[in-house]
Amino acid sequence: MAELSTKDREKLDKGSFAFPEQEKEPLENASHARNAVARFSQVKDVTDEERDEAWKRIKTDAGKFDVEISEKDWREMGT
């Protein structure tokens, strides 16, 4: 995965994260989009509504980077 330095991460606006309020799971490139999907269930202390919004952001950005996600909804993960 392409690593972001602390300095680079701090430069990102909140809209660059799947979970903007928590600043979790940056979506800067294809590697980050894949990682956001892989780590999605590990994000703690978020509501289902926040997960719904994060999933929309991940799906949108994954499409920009030609990353295919087979699940239509985050609730399908791991089933």
C-alpha cells in the first residue's frame, strides 16, 4: 500500500477519507481504496449511517481508480 506520511495525511481535507469525522481510511489512490474495503469492519465507534456514507465514498473513489468491488453494500462483506 502507498503509505502517507503524517505530514501528508494532515494535509488531506476531510473529504479525502472514507470516514471523514474520524479521519479514517484515506482514499487517495487505488491501493488506499482496496485497503479501505479490507479494513472497513475494523473501524470502531461509527454508526451504521456513517458506514453507509463511507461505503458510498469508497465505491465512488474505487471506481475512479478502476478498483472493482463485488459487494453492493457493506453489509454483504464476510457473508
